[in-house]
Amino acid sequence: MSEAYERERQNNARLDELSAKVSALRGVTIDIYDNASAQGVIDNTNDTFSSMTTSMKGSAGRLTRMAASGNKIAILKLSGMIIGAFLMLYYGVKLFL
């Protein structure tokens, strides 16, 4: 009877060890999934910033051509846009600080 009890105790101990290993494996799997999801978000953000950079370069090129044409109204518009952007950034930063 004592031998059967000892084997049952050993089986329970090994079952507990196995359960702990499965829990650890589950945790690692969840961490890998979370990391992969975060990497996807980073990739999407990188693509968004790349397209925004391309768009801003195109806009800057058009503004440069407009200013180079010598049209006074165009130069005033460009100046207004630059001043407006500066004011928006200034007050936006001031709002968060």
C-alpha cells in the first residue's frame, strides 16, 4: 500500500512539473505573438511615415516652384503657410507643456 501511495505522489509531482512547463510554454508563445503583433504595427507606422515624407517632399517642391515663379501673391501665400505652420507648432507644443 505504501508503494502505491509513493508512486501516486511521484505521479502528482511530475504532473505538477509538466503543468508548470506547459504554462511557461504558453507564456512564451503569447510573448512571441505579442512581439509579432507589435512588429506589424511598427511596419505599418514606418510605411505611413514613408508615404508622408514622399508627400511632403512633393508639396515642398511645388511650393518652391511657386515661389520661384516670382508671383507676389504666390510668395505671400507661401509666407502665410510657413507662418501658420510655425504658429500651430508653437501653440501645440505650448499646449502640451
